[in-house]
Amino acid sequence: MALVGANAITSPVAGQKPKQLNTSHAGEGPAWHAPSGSLFFVDGKRITRYRSDGTSEVFREPAGGANGLLFDFQGRLVVCEAESRRITRTETNGTITVLADSYQGKKFNSPNDLSIDSKGRIYFTDPRYGQRDTMELRDAQGEFVEGVYRIDGPGKVQRVIGREVERPNGILVSPGDKHLFVADNNNNVLGGARKLWRFDLKRNGSVDLNSRKLIFDWKTSRGPDGFKMDSKNRLFVAAGLNKPSPPFETVEPYPAGVYVLSEEGKVLDFIPIPKDEVTNCAFGGPDLKTLFITAGGTLWSIPTSDPGLVTFNPVKLHQTR
């Protein structure tokens, strides 16, 4: 498949090429911390702070098998701890608050990624990749559930999406709390979902399940992982493969990189990344016009024409919610 070429009118990266910043230790969960001008990401069993001069330091170790990271409106780091099966928040004094570790008395599967709405409610995905014999969450029919949840406060959790998705991964609340985008990446099952869905959000934080709309389908290639949005509501989605992973994933029709999509799913551009697997991305830099990309433990960056949306940015250089 020939991907659409850069269009100077619609593409935020036209004429730009990604630059590799390091060769190891950048696995997942990039999140920009504007006050310190640094990028946080998951580095194996730890969370690392990466500075603009290329130096880094350990922020937290161990980190419960961290995956998705997010700074809330107060600048506190919220973490999906996949191995510990919980969502935590690091307070400004360094203490750890457990926001959620179970639903109706059952442990989560492996919290993966998260987003936040304008009221501070946290939405997170709870898939299970790999071994499944410790899963506890089931639906009324006794089937395993890999769902999406909303945290209204410590210990206050609601399931907002259940079996309407197969295996949710990346997630994003759009500006104005209008939509909830969910990456459905059931990548180790033949015929499994490799899709990006959009749901309507209600004012009370619940999801209109009947509103589900398919935004993009990666078919038999590696499906969508983490993704972000810029100030013009364009989606930047990590997906695809450079080498096939038989029998479940192919390279065709979608190679590895970041897919720039409109809210309606039109491909506006494609940022190729030569390293598998491309896991996530985050906007940062002094003007929020740098997209950082994690892929196979490596870190990349590319300049963009417009600033991205980040949750915690006291300077408010970008379009806010």
C-alpha cells in the first residue's frame, strides 16, 4: 500500500525527518514535564527523566512494571503499573498514592495507558498481553474482560467500556471531553483487532457505547499502540511493523512508524521509524513542537509545525482544554 505523501496544507511534519536521540532504554510511556523541560519514560524496571542536553537520571525504581505515564493538572506523575496491576500517583513529596488496584474486588489485568479529562477524571486501559492464567475480571457470562475504566478519585473506579473492544491499549480524551479514542490492539490472535475506535463521552464521564466509530484499521499489521493529539486535533498514532511477526502480524500493508490522522481517520502523513516496535509518542520541547517517539527501546524526535496537547503545562503555550 502506498501511504499518502506529505501535504504542506494538512501535514504537521512535511519535509521533516525523525532523529534518533539514544540507542537504548526508552521503552514506553513518554510524558513531557514542562517546568523541568524534561521527558519521562519507562526504562525497563524504572522510570527515567531525560533532559534536553541528553543526560538522564532515574526518577523511580522499581516502578511496578510501569507502562503509560501522565502528569495530572497538579504536575503529579500518574503511572499504569502493569506488573503491580494498579494505577498510582507520585505526590509532590515523593510518596506514592494508589488510585486503583481492583474493580469489584477483582485485580486488574495489566493497566497499560491512560488519559485525563478536564475535570481530572482518569481513564485507563486494562488489557492482558501474554500469560492469561492470573486474570480475574470477567463479565456476566463468565468471559474475560479487557476493558476501559474511569477513576473519579482514589478507590473510586467505574468500568466505562467492556467487551465493546477486544484488547484496549492506547487511550486519549479529546479537547472539550467530546470523544474518547481507544486503540484496540489484539495483536497475538489471528484476525484480532488492530483498530482505532472513537466513542462519544457524556458530561458525567460515561461513554456512549452505541456511538462507537472506526477511525482506522491496520488490518493484519501491528495495530495501534500509544498516541497523542496536537492543537489542531490531529492524531499521532504509533503502529505498524518493519519485520513480520508470524503468524499473527505482517508488515503489509502498514510499516512501522507514527501515523498522522485526522479525527475522522484520514491519513495526513506518515513518520517512518526503522526500529520495531514503535510503542508511543509525546509532544514536548519549549514550544511543544517536538514529537518524541519510543521504539524498541530507542528514542526519536521530529519537529512539528504546531504544538501538541499536554496535560500539565503551567506556561500554557498551547491550546488548552
